[in-house]
Amino acid sequence: MNGTYFLSLIIFSPLLGIILLAFVPKTQEQTIKLLGFLATLPSLILALFAFVQYLRGYDLNRLAEKHNWIHFGKFSFLTESTFAVDYELNVDGFALVMIVLTALLATLAAVASIHIKKEWKGYFMLFLLLEIGMLGVFAAGNLLLFFIFFEITLIPMFFLIGKWGYFEKEKAAYSYLIYNGIGSAILLIVILILFARTGTSNISLLKEMLHNPAAKAQLIAPISNDLQYGLFIALLVAFGVKLPIVPLHRWMLRVHVQAPPSIVMLHSGVLLKIGAFGLIRFGLGLFPEQFRHFALFIAILGVVNLLYGAFLAFTQDDFKMVLAYSSISHMGIVLIGLGALNEAGIQGAIFQVVSHGFISALLFLLVSIFYERAHTTMLGNLGGAAKAMPLTAGFLLAGAMASLGLPGMSGFISEFTAFLGLFKVAPIIAAIGTIGIIMTAAYLLRAVLNITYGTAKRDYREVVDIQVIEIVPVLVLLGLIIFIGVYPHILAHPLQATIETMLDGLGG
């Protein structure tokens, strides 16, 4: 496998689909749908190929790319590489897993886009641009490139929500843009300060300069301990908006309810995970000492997220709102694992990032199927669906079991290891957090039982069950959820090196 431009091919292959779609008349809907789907396949095939090769022992460092890009100036007392930003791509096991997750969910969301009713051409062009941004975020080798890809995701998401969403789509789109824009602004300030003080945005060099006493002599200007704490807190807020951490979560509720389900599959499955990825890669990676001091606070934030989301999900009558608060609750498990700051906790946090990506995508795909048949997502109005849609109801129950952490499914592995890590260091906080696990079972079973066996308030005689084109992505997602739950080593192995590096940075 030649790594010279391999990562670039993964990231930018959807661009070919955008170019081809630009020349297709908007009246040729079937051609547009087919092209939109096919354009997601090269990234998926290449990502899966790289993942399989990595499991067989391939060195991911051979995939790294570096090309001259931007030079801000040359000074006689500085080296050529100072104040230069190169086009740098590289991945470790964690980043590669996230790329595979992104590429897979993009393909499945493209299939789920059959429920989009209008302007297919513009939809798929924005959809593919969103995929480029998401893939690039996980492969970026320096902070500035990460920020550029991060910003690329904001533009198509704004239009995809505002144009193809539901009744309050414009409000949801602007809420998304404002909250995430503020988070991006804070992130940019951190990047600029680090760049000005170190002369580089390369992630590996930044780690060396911030952690190695000998390398600190290369700093353009000193970075005091207080400044490092300030930068860490800024990163926690910037990525906390994206995750989201309570109380920075209101925008996410609107997006989950108002955006089209195929886009919410990507939002809940991938875009929320960029917050977790950034917190792990930059918060924990660049500022391990500061992260250690805030670990207990982060664990408490995780418990707050878990309990707040679970209790409010129990009170909702709209199934989309149940799942929206469920996402907030499950992101609390990521914070709980990170707050433990040990191998079990960090592994549980990363497992939760991947597991929730698949589970949330499955549940929102099923939401779109129910909405297409019943034109509502209110629990009371969906009662009795099991009689007319037994397969769909069965898949919904399976998805709920995965979300509440049933053994044998991926949700159990992530929750168990995250809480195991926290029980080792803060058993009282962990014990309080387990209330959220109990509440998860309560609100999910309440919602599922209301939908499947509640009192029927509509005539289901003409309603058809899940169709072949819908059942394929459902089976893929459910199969992966069960496979990871039964054989977690498929994730644990590629993540091991990343976790060991993090623990080394924390001092063991």
C-alpha cells in the first residue's frame, strides 16, 4: 500500500462526486441519487482497506503526507520551518477508526437519503462536502488544517438543516451556526496563541515543545503554566460546545429534532464525536498535566450530562427529543471515562465514541422509517406500530437494547469499561452515575413500548413494513453493534497504541 497520497484520496474522493453532480441536470433524479451514493464508496473502500492492513501489522506512519503549503515569513534568527504551515496528514489507530466510522456512516446515510423529497442535486453536493470535512478532521496533522476541515463541516450542515429540515429548520440552522461558530472562534484563538508562541502548528512538535524541557528552548515566546491552564480551559469550552457538555447543549436539541434524519445520522454519529476527538487529541494530548488537575471536574460534568439527559429523556413525548437527550446522556459516559484518567476509563470513552456513533445512527434511521409511514414522531401517535410494522419494531427494540447497554452489544462494553475506570478513582461519583444507566433503561423501554404496543390511534392497514433499501443499512449497523459487543478486540487492538501513548503523557 503506497501511502504517498493515500489519505488525501480518502478525504477528497467525494470531490469527484461533487464535480460530476455539477454537470447532471437537476431533473435526472435517479442519476443524482445513484451518483450521490456511489461517490461515498471510494472513501469507504480505501478506509476499510487501510484498517484491515493495520490489523495485519501495517505501520500507519507510512501513510503520513507532508507538502509545503503556507509560509508566513522568514527571519534571520529563525529556521525555515518556523511560522510555516505545511499540508500534513497522518493517522494513528484512533483516527483511523474514526475515519472508518465516518466513511461507513456517510455511505449508509446516503442510502437513508431516499426520504429526502426535493432538490436532490444541491442536497448531495452539500452532503459530499460535509463528508470531506469530517474525514479531513480526523486525518489532519496540524492544528490549522484541523481547524479548516472543522470549519468546512459547518457550512454544508447549516444549509442541509436550513433547507431540508422540518418546521423550525431555519431556527435550528442558525442556532447550530452560532453555537458552533463561537466554539470555533475560541478554538482559533487557542491555535493562534500556540502558533505565535511556538512557531508551529504541527501536533507532534507542539507536544514535544510543551512537554520536553529540552525542547522548550525552541519556543519563540515562553508559555507559562497559567497560560497553559487558560488554553486548556478554552479547549474544554470549544470542544464542549461540540460534544455537547451541559449547559452548552441547547443547539443540539434543535438540530436533532429539525434536521432530516439522514443528516442527524451523521450529526449524532460523527459530528458530535469531533468534540470528543478534539478533547482527547488536543486537551489530553497537548495539556496532560492540566487535564489531570481537571479530571475530577470532567468526571462530574460527565455524571451531570448522564443524569440530566436521562431524566429529561424520560419526560419527552417526541421520540426525536428522547433520542436527542439520550445523546447528551451518552456523551456523559465519554466524559466519565476521560475523567477516570486510567486505561479502562480512556478505553471506555473511546469505545463509547465509536459505539454511540453506530447506535445513534441506527435509531435515527429507524426514526425516519417511522416518520415516513406515520408522518409523526410523537410517542402517543405511533402506538400499535408493531402490528403493521413488526420488523421495524423488532429492529427498534434491538437498537434500544444496544443503547441501554445490553451485554453482547457494543453499548455494554463502552459503559462497563468507562465506569470501571471511574470506580477505581472516584467510587462515590461513579455510584451516583449508575443512576443514569438505570434511567436509560427506563426511558428507552418506555418509548419503545409506547411505539410498538401502545394504544393505536391511527389506521395501520395501508402502512408497509421496512423495505429492502431501508433494511440493508439497518442490518449493517445492527450487525456491527453486535460484532463489537461480542468481539471487542476488533476495536481494542487498533486503539491500544493510542491509549498507551496517552497514558505515557500522563506519566503512566
